[in-house]
Amino acid sequence: MELSGYQIIEPMGRDEHSESYLAKRLDTGMRVVIKCWCKESIECSDPDATIRSFLREGEYASQISHPNIANICAVGETDDLIYCVTDYVCGDSLESRAGDLCLLDKIYVVKQLAGALDYLADKGIIIQSVSPSTILLTTDQSRPCLTRVWEYQNAFATANEQEEREDLYLHRYLSPEQIANETVDIRSSLYNLGMVFYYLLAGSSKSIALAKVIGENKNSAESRVQLSSKLALFQEVVD
């Protein structure tokens, strides 16, 4: 794969619809990730409209710039491809590193992520996927980075693939309104982040049933997640 302005370093992965590459920007030398789709593989009733929407939404998403977000650098198309260029974040998922973090590190991570969500809310962007598997910690500074801020992949996935992806990444962190497919706002993201904080504190996560209980009875004491006595200081925050 060749793309003007970038030097491809190596492939990073592929699936049925897309391929990802580690690359270098020729003007700055910065490493980036390029994800591309073959136009012929877009499965929808109006591929041209989907491509236009992809480019329009990607152009808006590329205005995001925050140290705790894997930012969208550019989107575009060639004769055969649609592509998205994002920051390359060298690190591991929060899920894989959570057991190695001390309490102060965990608080630091949540505060940084809260700042990133606040930044996005000011821009009217509500992300659908805040979970330990979609948060990266950089190798050098353990700086948390939100990924999947722009859900571009949904434009090219079938309904079954979207359901499978949501079940895999988010089912333990979804808010009641997300489960019910209702309108979401920043409060949904705060719920997701609260569940991530509980996961970091307790070393485990709650099932999707918790959000269903809350959705049915928001005042139910049964719906609350209980921390151990040594972490009682954070109970009010989690609640």
C-alpha cells in the first residue's frame, strides 16, 4: 500500500474489510497508524453517501487535539481506498496494566481521562466506548489515551459485526441508556468512566445486569457497587 506523504513501515493487522499500517509522516517524521478500506468492500445501499459521510465526519474529528486522546490526523480517499490516519500510541491497554498500578496511579489515570471527556463534551462529541480495553497507557510515561473517539469503523461494519464488537469491548461498562439504545450525552461517558474507576479500585468489573437494574430503578440500593472498607473513601465518588 502506498499513500502520498507517508512512508509505510510495516503492516499492523487486517480484517475482512480493512488493513492497518504503521507509517511515518514524511514532513514531520512522526509515526502514525493508517487504516484503510477498499471502496469495493463497503457493504451498504449507498456506498457514495457512506464515503461522503466518512470524509465529512472525519474532517470534524481531525480538529480534536488533546494529550489524552489518540487524535485523528487526517482522513481521505484515493481512487480505490478510504483511509484514516491516527496518532501512533506506543503502549498497552489499561486492562493489561491495571494490576501493576498503585492507587495514586489509578487516580491519576481517571483524572486525566475525565479531563479528556470534558474536552470532548465541549466540542459536542460523545464517545460510545470508554472501557479498559479502549484506553492505552503509553510506554514512556503511562499517560492514558482514549482510543476509538470517532466510531468510523461502524460505517463499514454490518449490524452483526457491530453487536459482536460492542459485546466484546463494552458489555461490562455500558450505561442504562446505552443498553436501551436511547439518546446519550456526557452522563453516559461519566457512567462508563465510573465503571472503569470501580474496575481499577476493585480489580473486577460489574456485569451488564447492573445497568439494567439502574435503568429499572435508579434509587435502588441494590444497584450500587460496593467497595471494600479500605477503599470506602471512594464510595461516594463511584456512586
